[in-house]
Amino acid sequence: MSNDRVQYKSKPGNLNLSVPNKFDVSNLRSEEMIVNLGPQHPSTHGVLRLEVLMDGEIVKEVVPHIGYLHRCFEKHAENLPYNQVIPFVDRLDYVASMNNEHAYAMGVERMLGISDQMPKRVEYVRVLVAELNRIASHFIAIGTYGMDIGAFTPFFWLMRDREHILRLLEWASGARLLYNYIWIGGLFYDLPVGFEDRCREFVHYIRPKLLELETLLIENKIFVERTANVGVLPLDLAINCGVTGPVLRGSGLRYDLRKVDGYSVYPEIDFDVPIGEGKMGEVGDCWDRTHVRVLEIHESLKIIEQCLDQLTGTHKRTRDFDPQAFIPKKIRPKAQDLYVRAEIPKGELGFFFRADGKSDIPFRCKCRSCSFVNLSVLPEIAKGILVADLIAIIGSIDVVMGEVDR
Amino acid sequence: MLTFDQILTIVKESCAQAPPAVDEESTPKAVRIDKLDLLHVARSLQQNPTTYFDMLSCVTGIDNGPDAATMEVAYNLYSIPFNQHLMIKVVLPRDKPEIESLSNLWKTADWHEREIFDMYGIFFLNHPDLRRILMPADWVGHPLRKDYKHQEYYRDIKVEY
């Protein structure tokens, strides 16, 4: 092979240029050691690298090293027109793309001032697909969490049930995971004919499965022993760290942006916000966070049923309904700054936009991702625990590295 | 729940350097303050029992380009008990971008400020651990600056693809 085809030349000095660790061997106390966890490890949920300072099996300090999956989302967004950013938005939290698109489209619509002209049917379809995707995301969170701490069967059962959701969404949008379905000012397509009936069948199918899940995993004695009283996140620390989503609600605060901000058609829909109550241990432990996710699936099913009622009743499919009717021909918001936030399965997804009013490319598009902020709480609650509990805590926070690194 | 004008009065009381300016062109309404007042204003907004902004949702760095020669940092504050939202903006000179860190008040600010340092090269004074967070530690330059030119090679890997 000729020399110019070699992509990467290894030099001994390269490793010293970017110091991979924060801690140094020279200032460790006796019995202490630095253990590297990840980035290629199944229990770190992607490419998360943890530098763990340990004394025997006790974790003294955890330093997360992130950025292995950095794909320059913000740089891309500042070089592309608003509508072309949506496929990149899909790839932030790639197991809940619909929710990301919903948040992004809502932000741009608010900048354009067209958010209150949206047809109700469009909004109900958006909420319907977003809640379906929320269930799929929680299935992954619970399934992989069970697998992290040794329960293998729930993962397969949940993947099987998630497949039904992915097939429904594939039917609607044409893609399994990265949909590009919710557009600024409308939808890619209306729902396919017969979608509502299939969706109702799915709701009937999934309810008993959730009860199975609770007996199989959530109330399982081994699972409870591994998660109750582990990684307790006190509420004041959670708020101070900016934690949102099931992690915050697991700590006992009834704070859901679907209720608080009441965006889209959520104010017209009746649902509850479950919180962690410390049934198996202290409030805010890993078990509470997982249990909140299970309860949220039940609430999402309620929302889906109400959306289906609306979509087959008051706002039912008509021949002349065009989901692309309100898509603006030119997306050029006037000069302004706007911060928009929405509840995605992991927490608060926020977008900060600055439009200069002269181009259809955002001057600044910052993504406030919830996994990034939720992960930053890990060093706070992982002090003085056993290393096996560290794995349990990472799984219970439910980070998606695509969103952490953006 | 206070109105925006009442919050503005509270901000005004804790500004020593320059009176705050209101930015009408942003959603939510934003207050522009001097960078030396930031720590004081933030502390009073967090600890005043009538405002109680207990959650720092987002910290954004903005580069206005070499022509404007300014950078900005925007803070999005939320008050959970009062359901209140406020944006604070601070303008910094581009040749010496330095601002006080808020990570002592809100722990969220820690990683957000590291990211802004990484992407814009804005220095946060008194930050506990100001390292790059997304880019490798030996990366040259701050990628989201408007005049950023990437290096040709990174560890003998061609950057241009």
C-alpha cells in the first residue's frame, strides 16, 4: 500500500496532545485506581466514556468524556435553510425522531407567526405520531435498562412490541426511525387510509403486554433489589442541575411541559403526569425513574386514544384535506430571537433560534438537549457507590448519545 | 406571578454598571445587561422569593461575526413555582470574550459553559473545570465562530473530505 493511502499515522506523541484523562496517576492516593469504562461498552448506551476513580469497588469520582458522536448539528443548521434542517433534527434523539421534529417545527412556526393557523387535524396527527414514538422510546429505555442489570427477556419482549409502532410509523412516513414526517407548517402526508383502525388495534394489543411487563420486570424481586434506593437524586439537586423529563418526575416533581406550556393540542387532551412516589425505596431512586416511564406509557396510550377519537370524529379525513396547504413557500422569519421547548421522552428539548430577517438560513440554531443536561447529573449522584450501581444509574438516566453529542 | 416590568425593576436594582435594556424582538422578552452585573443579577433573580428562577434551562453563545465584533451569551431562566420565563443577554467584545461563570448558582451552567467555551472560545471566569467538551482537547480553533477556518490536517487525517 502506498503511503498516501494511510488515513491515520500513529505517533507516540499523539496521545499526549489530547490528554484523555482528567485525573493523573501521580496524584492518586494509595489503593485508588483509574478505571476506564467505555466508549465501546454495551452498558454505556452508545459511545459514552467514563473515567472512574475507584477505591476497590467504591466509586470515588466519575468524569464523563463525551463528544465521540459529535456530528456538528449546530454548524450544519447554520448553513442550511430551515426546512432542510429537519432530517438533522431527526438524528438528535434517533429513537424519538417524531418528538424532535415536533419541537423544531413548532419553533420555526412560532417565528413565522403561523402556529395558531395550523389545521386541527395536522396538530392531532402530530400529537398522535409523537406519542407513538414516545412509547417506542420508553420501550427502548426500559428494555435496555433491564438488560443492563441482567434481565434479558424484557428486552426481547419490548423490542417485539416496539416493532409494531415502527411499522405503523413506517406506514405513515416511509422510514422506520428517521422520519422527516412533520414539516414546518404541516405534514409530509396525511395518515394512510386505515391507519386509525390499526392504531386502535395496537392500543388493545399493548395494554395487557404492559401488565406483563410490570410483573416480569418492574416488580421482579431481583430488579427491585438492584434499583431501589440506588442513585437517589434529591429534588433540589435535580432542579439545580436542570434535569427534566422522567428523571425529574422520578424525583417527585409533577412537571411536564405538555401540561406546563400546553403547546399543540395537549390542553384539549386529558392525561395525568405520573411522578415517583418512592414505593420501593426512597423517592428519586432508579426504580422510581423506571416506574415513571412505565406509567407514562399508559398515559401516552390514553392520549393516543383521544387523538384517534378526534381523527375519526370531528377532524376526520376529508377528500380535500391537504396536509401541506399551510407550508410556507419561503421560510424567512423576521429578525428575532426565540427559545422554544417541548417535552420529548427524555425531557426538555429546547431550540434557540436567531433569525437575521435577511435569509432563510438561521443565524444561530442552538439545541438544548435533555440527555446532555441529564447526563451532567451523573457525577453528582455517583459518589461513594459500588461500580455495579454505576451501571444501574447510567441506564436509569436513559441517555441517547446522539443527543448528548449532537 | 410578577409581570415583566416588575422583574425588570428587580433587575434594575441589582445593576450597578449600566441600566438594563429591554429587547422586544425576542420570545420571551429579553433583558440586556452589562457583563459585570451578570453574577449579581443572576443571584438576585434566583434567590429573590418573588422571582425564584430556580431553573437555568439553556445557555447559548452567539457570534455576531467579525464585522459587528461582538459575541453574546443568552441565558434562558425558568421559575418552576411561578411558571415564569426570562431571557438575559450579555454582549461581549469579540477580542476579549470573558464573562463570569454561573456554575456556582446553577450546576446546569457547568456543561453549557464548557460547550460555549469549546465552540466559541468565550472564557468563563471562576469556572471549576473549563475544558473542551465536544471537540478533542488538541483541536485548533472554535468551530462555531463565523470566521472559523478548519485546520487542513488533524493528526495527519485530512479534515476536508
